[in-house]
Amino acid sequence: MTVKYPSLQAAADRASGVAQRTFMWLNALQLAVLTIIAFIAGWAPAAPASQRIVAIVVCALMVLALALTTALRIGHFDDRWFRCRAFAENIKSAAWFFMMANPGPEAEAEFTKEVEEIRERLHEVIKEVTSYESDGDIITEEMKTAQALPQPGKLAFFREQRLDDQRRWYRSKARYNARREQYWFAAIFTIEFLALAYAAMQAWKLWEFNAVGGIAATGAAFVAWLQTKRFSDLGTSYAIAAGDLDGIAAQTIPGDDEAKFNQFVEDVEKAVSREHSMWLARRVL
């Protein structure tokens, strides 16, 4: 059995993905335009007509760069991305608490109350999230089916579908970000070496086209992209979260001990929530 979360969670996930892609594409395009400007500005043609063409092209590209900066500033795509992600993860956590609770109207009322609190806490993006929402119940049939399982079945289901799933996700993301950080540092080192080599050749040859500024701008763009992606921070936080969940997974929980089972579920959700809260705090606050 797999979990189907409320349509509100899926809507928040889609809204977050759209905002993230928009933010990253605008940043990448802005850095690319600025790098192209630096390369073009390194050309110093002798003919006045050619100089005028270079100046016009640089001016047009600067207008484009300014427009991209304005779009990033006005759109707040990064803020929308982070808050929509927090919205989706909070709904997911509340759904797991519901599924692991005893069946009854009290659990349904508690879940509905938690969803409303999430709406109020992250009200800045509720309109955007709702625009992606499709028809569907706030409590899905899959959630009710999981809640109706006997406690040993719930424990096995929670371990497989929630705990182990999150452990695999955090571990893979930690490795991914660690590798990407190494690749980008290698690229930055290579670009800086090329800038140094070209500067030495330029001093000797005195070419009409001086690409030193463009190469240096490329290196600066790589550094800016590395800071935007924050591979180091993410790799560390994901590794810590995976370690926390590994420690919780090592616990032996009796299938018939309700108190220990509830504490086990709470520990897992706290560990996941802690990583999300720290991520949101670093990005937004």
C-alpha cells in the first residue's frame, strides 16, 4: 500500500517546484548575461562603427540584466519556493500523525485543526497553493486505510513508507550535494587558472580582444551559482538528518506498546521537521 496525501499537499509541492525552477532559471540567465557582457566588453575594435555596435549590444544586455534582477526582486520566487515547500512538508507530517493515530472523530478533528493552523502560519502562499489544488478530500481513502491497520501493521507501514523513505532520501541528497560542491569547486579552480594563463598571454601578445574580464566573470558567476545552490549547507544538513533518522530506526519498538509507538512516530516527525525548519530559517528568516 502506498500513501496518497491530501490534494493540498500535492498543490503546495507543485507550487514550490514552479517557484524553484523560476528562481533558478532567472538566476542562471542573469549570471549568463553578465558573463556575456564581460566578454563583449573585452573587445576593443579600432573602427568607430564597430565600437558603437559593441556599446549598443552591451547597453541592451545591461537592460536585460536589470530586468532579470527586477523580476527576481519583485517576484520573490525564492521566498515562495521555501514557504510552499514548508507548507507541503507540514501537511505531509500532519497526515502521518493522523494515519498513526487511533481511528475516530477525534483524530479527524485534530488533523483538520492542524491543516488550518498550517494555512494560518503560512498564509503568504495560501493563494498560490490553492491555485494548484485539484478536487479531492482533505483526508484521502489511503490515509483512512492506513489508520485502520492494527498497531503492528502501522509500525511496519510507518517504518517502510515514512522512516526508511526519508532515510534514503536524505542520504542520497547528502551524497548528491557533496559531489556537486566538489565539481563546482573544481570548475572554479579551472576557470581561475585559465584567467591567469590568458592574462599572461595577453600581456605578451596584446590581442585586440581581451577575454580576461570575461573569464574572470565566468569564475565569479560559478561562485555565485555555488552560493545560490548552497551545496555545502544542504549536504551537511541532509547528512545530519539522515544520521538522526538512522539512530531512531535502530530502536526496537514492541508492536503492542502504544506509548512507545506514539513516541517513536513523534521522534521521527520531529527529526524531519527539525531539518525543514532549519532549512526554512536559513533561507527566509
